[in-house]
Amino acid sequence: MNRKSIKLIAVLMSVGLLTAGGAAQADSFALGAKVGTTGLGVEGTYGLRENVNLRGGLYGFTYSTDVEETDVDYDADLKLRSAALLADWHPFRGGFRLTAGAYYNGNELTGKADGTLDIGDNDYDASLDATIDWRSFAPYLGIGYGNAVQGGRWSFAFDAGVMFTGSPDVSLRGNLRGQVNDPTLQDQFDEDLRREQEELQDDLDDFKYYPVLSLGVAYRF
């Protein structure tokens, strides 16, 4: 999806939110829990109008796994940390909703590798620390089902959308063991490390979007 498409959808959403009729419902606040690709989270929903809600959430999770990139095996930790401010428009005054907003994106992938490592065209006795992160502001567009501030006290919800994160930034740091006083070896290592970082950056440049899928339950007060 290009920038023009994103802007067009955002404009249509804004028109829908501004022209949505009806007053806010009584007892129009709900608190809920979510689980999905953003991690575990809590959300609050406030009814602005009959078919427009404002939703905010905090999400987080940490997941450890093994990752192989450019022939190097990393012990990796995926740290999911985000916060969202979203507007839900229910165009048919039912459960179906269109959502627009933004996330504070603190997601980060870190990895450590140690031992005999294939870096560039050479093998080194070394350690590596890799960090992959994204820009902190990420616009969001999505669809979903569920209206936490209408109907019964308890409600369920589903969301599917995309955070527009942009390409990640890659940082790779390394340390040689053994012949650390050999300037020729150190220069060769630094050059191979630079190429390794560039290759890893090239491999990840197309990961500009983060899918958001979640299920949740909420209680209306």
C-alpha cells in the first residue's frame, strides 16, 4: 500500500468519524484484555458517539528463540513493547468496525552470537551483538468486530490490521578474541563486520509492515 492510498483511507475515515451521528452512549467506558501479535495487552474504550469509539491500549511480551541470519546463529529475544491510540468507526451501527490511529512502537529484536563465526568471507573467534528496531511512530489501519461500550456488560472483539513501521534499523557490534593486538586482523574483522551489517540490512529492508491480529474480551462499566 503506497502513501497516497494510506492518505485516502485516512481521509475517508476522518469523514466518517466527523459525520457519524448520535450521542455517546450512557455507561460508555469499557476495560478489556487482548492477546495477539502485539503481545498481551490492556485496552480502554470510550464511546464518543453512537457509532464512534476511542480506544487506547498498552501491550507487551518477550519471546526468546534461535535465529539464523547470514550464516550466523543468534540467541534472540523479541521484545514487544507498544501503545496505541485508535478510533473505531462502526458504519452499520453494529459490531463491524473500521479502525485508524497510531502506535508508539517500541518493538525490538536483539541477538547474541558467540564462538567461531562466519562473518563476511572469513571465520573468526568472536562475539556479536545485533539489534533490530523500528521507528517509534507507526500509523495503523485495520478492521475488526466488536463494540465494547454497547450491548451486554461482557463483549468479545477481533482485530486485523497493519502497523506501517517502515524499514528496520540494524546495528551489529562485534569483538574479536585471541589476536586482539593484530591490527591487520582487526581491520579485516571490522570490514567484514560492516559488510555483514549491510547484508543484514538489505535482507530486512522490505519488512516495512507489522501485521496486527488480536482477540480480546472487555467489560463495560
